[in-house]
Amino acid sequence: KGENKANGCIINTLSQITANPLQVAVTVSKSNYTNDLILQSGIFNVSLLMDETPFELFRHFGYSSGRDQDKFPNPYSSELAPNGVPYLTQHSHGVISGKVKQSIDCGSHMIHLAEVTHAVALNNAKTVTYDYYQEHIKPRPQLPKEQKGYLCQICAYHYEGETLPEDFICPLCKHGPEAFKKIG
């Protein structure tokens, strides 16, 4: 089911862990369909989106499920990397393909440790960061100082409880408690 569907999501982190061999770690929400495909296939691609990427594309990747729709409809062109997995081309600075060596269950998220099998820069644009995303692409709404609770640093969802449950998943962006900051 879904093996031939192109899928994508906004991942939490991509970190280089060793240089020789070149290995990276990616953190993906377990509730995201992309995580299921990485576990099944043992491969993934990461498209490094550019800072001028329109918010609509982030919303498309971050807030919709791969179970329900093609993640790369027109006008979001895609190509196949050498591992056979599609990657986004129109708004990407580069692409990194990985072969998973180990997957670690971290509660709401999985960390996939992978050897890089393909990496290419597509242009000289800057790669977007969450800080840039939150400052320029979709600024977080500012809450009044008297509000208390927890604020999701990814999508600004406000959880009003006194304590955030350890297994809490943001209903908007599907990130776990590590994405939340205590306010008030």
C-alpha cells in the first residue's frame, strides 16, 4: 500500500555525524507516513529547501499526510535520485540520499542514522532554517505575556495545560514535546 507514492515531510533535523564515511542522522515524526516508508525501504532523500521557498510548499509538506495525496503535484516538479526516491527540484538548494544503517525509537520520533549514498548541490541558494522560516516565511503569532502553558516552536500551537504530557503530539505539525517551549 502506497509504495509507489511520492512522499515528503518537513523533518526536525538533519545532522552530519561522521565525515568518513559520510553519515547523517534525520529525525522524523513517527506519525508521519514518510517515517513508515523509511522503515520499510531503508532509504530516504532530503530536499534542502531554499529560503525563498513559498510558505504554501512548507504547508503542503508539514501539514498534510502522505497517505492521502501525492506529495509532489504540479507545480512541484520532482526527479528520481539514484536510490529511486523522488526529490523536489523546483525549490531545492540540494538533495541528500541516504541508506539507513540504524533506526532509533525516541518516543514520538524516530532517528534514522544513514550512510550518504548521493549528495548534490542544485544551485547556490541558501538553505532555509527553522529560524529563517519562523522569522520570514511564517512568523509565529505573538501571544500576550499573561498567557501560560506551552507554545510549539514549529507552528505556534498553544497548549494551555499546566504540564505538557511526555507523549504529547502537536495536533497541527505533529511534532513531539521537544518542539514546545514553556510560556508565562
